[in-house]
Amino acid sequence: MKDYNLTHLRELESEAIYILREVAAQFERPALLFSGGKDSIVLVHLSRKAFYPASIPFPLVHIDTGHNFKEAITFRDEMVKQFNARLIVGSVQESIDTGRVVEEKGINASRNVLQTVTLLDTIEKNKFDAAIGGGRRDEEKARAKERFFSHRDEFGQWDPKNQRPELWNIFNGKKRMGEHFRVFPISNWTEMDVWQYILQENIELPSLYFTHEREVFFRDGVWLAAAPFMEMKPGEKAEKLRVRCRTVGDISCTGLVLSTADNLGDIIQEIAATRVTERGGRYDDKRSDAAMEDRKKEGYF
Amino acid sequence: MTATEEADFSSKAYLNMQLLRFTTAGSVDDGKSTLIGRLLYDSKSLFEDQLDAVKRASVQKGSEHLNLALFTDGLRAEREQGITIDVAYRYFATPNRKFIIADTPGHIQYTRNMVTGASTANAAIVLIDARNGVIEQTYRHAFLAYLLGIPHIVVCINKMDLLDYRQDVFEKIKADFNAFVAKVLPGEDLRFIPISALKGDNVVKPSQKMEWYKGRTLLETLETIPIDQDHDMVRQRFPVQYVIRPESEKFHDYRGYAGRIAGGIFHPGDEVTVLPAGIKTKIQRIDTFNGPLDEAFPPMSVTLLLNDDIDISRGDMIAGTGALPEAASDFECMICWMNPKPMQLNGKYALKHNTRDVRCLIDTICYVLNINTLEQIPGRTSLAMNEIARIHLRTTKPLFFDPYTTNRQTGSLIFIDEATNETVAAGMIL
């Protein structure tokens, strides 16, 4: 008898495409939050599939901390050109210059938290009513409780204790003026699913994800990239090592892993063998046990 | 994911696994958190930094042992109060399958969360504390799984270690449960497993202490439950989600109907009827980014092109002409009320069914169901949070549906409060 089962990757893909089409159907001004990281690259790929042969019916929005890996920016610009997409950049530097936020000081200073204000300002300025993100429930314990369609009040805040029930594949995107939604089409994917999907679909990634030589230094169990704006503590010293990114974000909080993996197959084996979660290398999550929940309530990605 | 020396995670076998979604209902007292922790831990799905964080938090809270509930309780309020408030989703994989767990609290005041978790599940784990046997809560959990159309129920009789792993304890509970099921849950696929989540017996590894049990462990059961019959593969159902009209020279005349197949197998050339127009046409092509397909089946997301130029928009349904769905603007359904603000008889609500939005008026509450005893209580005029009832409603426009027992996609709907926009109820069409 013929087998009418989808593989796990095809089922997750179909679910994500369904959600993306719901967004296009239910909202007037959606946007896709694009960080240059693998999850948002996968989202762009899924969006192309969802609306083929039409082009992606929403712009990509990049919240630029100014502290980017240059490889990620180059990749972003090439991709936008190749897919004929529309790019809107929200600048954290501009938020600092206009006094909307105050730059953190000290050794652990990061622009990660500041992004929230820039993100909410960008959403308000462009009147976006849905912001699609690459968040996954397996990433972090607060994200495990996140809905596909996540309601935000007029201040952009998330109320985790008062979320709308979400049943079957029926998504409620109804809202009042000034409110918006965050939508997470790959909620049900794990890190391994994302990598296997990238392999299966042959999706191009920034070179940062593959092994390369870089000046790095070690802090609290995490390798961080040396950069002019990264202040080092006494005793910390930069050294040249072969590393790769497991996630790509702002330089100040993206941990690198020592690795010689130069192809997707090796990366997948590395992830299968690893005993630390993906966000274990994220410096921004180490601030407290509820660091992610607190940032998310305020309107973080 | 279990990382063994030989496994090649880029190989075809690992890229083409099946996905099983299951729900767990139970309270901390039944050992639900311990069971989930055990599944994740023994399948090597817990990471060191997650374990470290839980260890740190356990010590801080003065726990003597590793408190695995801290791992599953994600929100600050949950950790503070030591309760699970919401549905949490967990992920793990074995070399045979990928799993999504909808972890829900089991207390009656969280019925709505159990219903939510159950809505997308292929299987349900019902936990029984061997010391207490079958209790009210067991019936409730099994009934909710049945009501939400979960075809497979795995009954785990836990804490066998506290009763010397006795077979008669297991057999007695199994008999009690079967007596209940035979009466009210016809057609359910039931499996019984004696386990100790704490000691690990029959969860991932077979028990050395219960040689009298010849069946599969819980993990083996989850790896082998058939999932291919969970969709209606006969009656063709395609709710139109979005119309694709590229504004480009190359695809000037392209008009595709995007959606996710909710039932049946579609082929190019198939006779279909477009509802509500009632116009018959044929499938010209099944389109995807990767090229046209010879056939498409649930739950694939595809784009259909039709032979004739018909005015079709979101909310319409393309169905096989040979077996059309029911079309009605008044019908009965079972609902679970999910909002603190009670449902009022003759109340008006917005309603979402597949991709169709209508308004409705609830004109009859046939009865409220006591989900512990399954007693039907007539004569009620309102419905409180977590209550389940059979109602009759009228809609502003007809819906195209199947009974929920035939098709979980075309038979389900949600109710929305028009003042707050909150999802207030889940409905299963009878």
C-alpha cells in the first residue's frame, strides 16, 4: 500500500507555510523580522515557497544594532537583491542618537536590550500589524509557552499569563487599533530540524556558520568575538582560533563555538553530539533565570 | 537526539522521520513531570546547561532532589507557585521518530489547557497513580482525549515501584479502566503500560522488575503507534486560504488557490465543486515552489489551479464532487468554554471555521456535561470557564463542515468575544 505520511521536515514545512499564508490573509501590514541568522533565513525560504510564483508579500525588517558581523550584513544585502525583496532597517544607533535609549556602560554592555525600543519604534512608524519572527519553542523555557500568533498590546507587551488559547490550526489574529501580533511560523521546529531542513533544501547561509579563523576571547564559559567596541576585562586576551557561530546575533552577545565543521553534514553531526543548548552560548540569556521572559514581556523578539 | 557513533544525522533515514504529537495529562502528584523528565533524560534530549539551570534552581528553592518540574515550568509565576499554568511544548527525538509533547496541567480548573493540548495530538498519555487506581481525574483525562478525537490513548500505570511491581495491581486497574471505556469511549485504541517514572521501569528501558509484562515500553509504544490513519483520506476537502495572483509579466494569468489539504487525496483532473457557489470544475494543476505534483494529501500546503475561471476567495471550500461536506447555518456542537467571562445563552460571538469568518448566536444549551461522571445537566442558561456543553447555534452565513469525528480540521471551530477579541471557546461539530 502506498504510504501517505509526510516526513517530519515536510510536515513542519507545511505547517509553517500555512501560518505564513494566514499572516498574509489576516493582516494588512505584516513584516518579517530578519536578523541574518539561520532561522530568519529559513523563514525567507519558507515565504518564497508559500507565495510562489508571486513574490513575498511583506517587507523584511532588520533591527540593526550597529554591532553586526559584517558577513551577516553582506549576506543580507545580497539576499534582498537576489529575491527582489523589500528591506527596512531600524537602527539602534539612531535610537541612541535621538535619545530614545541610553547605551549600556561597562564590561557586559550590550545593545541587545536596546533593540526592543528600536523594534517597537519601527513597528509603530511603519504601522506593522504583524511581525513574523524565527523564534522556536525549543530555544528557551519562556519561548516554550509562546503561541504561533502572539498578541501584543498597544505598548508592545506580552502577557504570558493571559494568552489566547490556540487550537487545531485555527489562528485568531483579531486585534484593536495600535495592537500588533508576533507570529512564529517555526515554533515547532528544533535546532536539529532547522539544520536538517537547510541541508534538505540546500539553503545558502552566511559564512559565519562554518569554521573560520577569528580573534576571540573567553568570558564566563563563552567564546566571544573581539571587536573594537568589545571592552575586555583585565586578564582576558584575544587569540586567533578556528570557530563558527551556532547562532548569529549582535556581536556583543553571540557566543562562538570551537569547531572545524566546514559543511552542513559536519555541523549536523556536531549538533547531534553537543550537550549544550543553542542559547547556552547566548550571553543575553545569562543575565537571570527569567531573562528571556522579562525581555519578551517588554516586546523583545 | 541520541548521538551514537555510527548515526549519520544527514542521512536519508534521519531527514525522513515521522512526527508524532502527543499530549500528557496529569498532575505533579501523578508523576507527570517526572515522566516527561525521564523521557527527555533517557532519550538524551536534556542538555547540560538546562540541567545545570534546574540544579541551581532546585538548590536555591531548598529541594533535596533534582526537581524536574522546574524544567517544564517555564514562566516565572509557574516557578514561584510551583504549578503549571499553561500548555508547554517539549521536543525530543529518537532514531525512529520525532516527538512533540503538549504538556498540560491535569487539574479540573485547567480543562481548557488540556483541550488545547489535545486539539493537535495524535496520541494521549493518561497517567494513573497505581496507589490510587482509577479515579475521577482518570475518567476526565480519558474522556477529553476521546472528545478531542485523539485516536490512541496510552494508559501509564505509574509508581509500580511503590506496590512491589505487582501484576494484580496492574490487572485490576486495567479492568476498571476497560469497564469505563467500553461504555463511553467506543473505537479508542487503548494500550496499558505498568511503569515507574522515578526508577525508569518501562519508560525507555524494559523493566527488570516486571517480567510478567510482555508488552512494549512507553517509548517503543510512542515510536510504533500508527499515525497514517489520523486524517480522512477519502473525502476531498480544501479550504481556500489565500489567492495567489502574481503581478508579473511571466505569470500574468496565474490564479492559484493556496491552502492546506484538510481531507482526501487530490489529483490533477479530479472533479471538484467550489462552495458556496456550487460550481463544478476540474483540478488543472497542483502547484508548489518545487514544481507541480501528481497528487496531494493532508496535511500538505499546496496551491490548486482550476480549469474554469471562477470567482473564489478566502473562506470558500474546494471539495470532491462525489462527497460534499455538509452545508448549514444552524447545527449542534460540543464546546469547551475557555474564558473567565461566562458564556451567555443567546450571546453573539465571532466564529472561525477553517479559513471562514462568520458570526453566530448560541440559541440553545442542550446540556452541560459533568466531565467526571459524564452526567448530562439540562436547563442551564450560562456556561462557566472549563465547562463542556452541547449547544445549538445559528450562523450569519452557512459553513461547510464534516462531523468532528470524521474530520478534525473541517469539524472544528473557535468562538471569539467580539468586544475583547479573545478566543473564548473551542467547538467540535456533531
